Amino acid sequence: MKLLKKEDLINLIIKKLNFPKKKYKNTASLNSFEDWDSIGHLNIMLQLDQKLSGKAKSIKELADANTVEKIEKILRKKKLLK
């Protein structure tokens, strides 16, 4: 099973939302990113699913995760994040 590193998760979100890495904070939420709307969230979920070999699409909680911290917690709980 493929695991994602925390740094890779953060980089994935920053890249998908066109956000400057130097402005990123661990408490970032959808309110922190101009591009974190429904389309932005879908792009994050699609990229996560690709990186995790199809495992993300079966995790319903990810659809409602509106902070980086929540996404991280869910992935750790599911043992998909190092």
C-alpha cells in the first residue's frame, strides 16, 4: 500500500490551489486559500486518490474535510499518511 508523506500532502494542496508555499500555515483552511472552493476541493481529492492508488475515493470524510489538518487526521486514521 502506498503511503503519502505529510510534506507531499502539503505540497499537493499548495500546488492544486496555486498558493505560495512561504505563506502556508499548518492551520490553513478553505478560507485561507482563494482557490479552495468546490472545484479546488475536487481537484485535491482527485490528486489524493491518484497518489494513494485509488484509496482516497472510498473515504467519505474527506469530502467534508475543509482544513489541511482535517485531511491529515483522516489520512493518518486510515493509515495512509506517514
